[in-house]
Amino acid sequence: MTPPPSASSGSSSSRFARAAQSRRKDAETGQVRERGTTARRTTPVRITIDLAPEDYRTMRRLVDEIAAATDIPTLAHSRMWRALLAEAADDPALLTAVADRIRDEAG
């Protein structure tokens, strides 16, 4: 039978210290890498958005228009969102317009 854990061994500080000691070291420098720099997320991140029925109809209409304009019969909604995100990231004027709309809606 294993002895019950002591109060100090289960504390957060001792667990964090053990975790820090077990982190891999850089092969060249021998130093422990800064937390968060050893692993990068490579899998997509799923997001969820709740739309009002009118906004959902607008989104569907826009996706249908884009599908017709690009000759893609079944265009996934996610492709439209990714394209919009890329456009906003590349176009400061569009990003400003989006920020203005958000500010107006919040006001």
C-alpha cells in the first residue's frame, strides 16, 4: 500500500517546480527553453459563433453568391470566413471599417 501524499508534495509550487525541471533542454545551449516556445499548435482551432436568424440568412446568401461567382457548387461557410479573415488582415481600410462597425454596435 502506498503512503498518502503529504500536504506539501501536492502543492502547486512543488508540482510546477518538478514540471520545470523535467522540461527538455536545448541541444545546443543546454538551457531549458522558455515556456511556450518548445511546442507549436499545428492542428486547427475550432470556433463556434451564434448568429441571429437574419444574420444566418445573410451569411447563407453571401456564401451562395460567392459559390456562383467562383463556380464552386458547394462552398463551405468556413472557406468564406477564412477568406474574410485574410482580407481583413491584408486590408487596413477594411479592418478599420470592421472596427468602426463594432464600435457603433457597442455604443
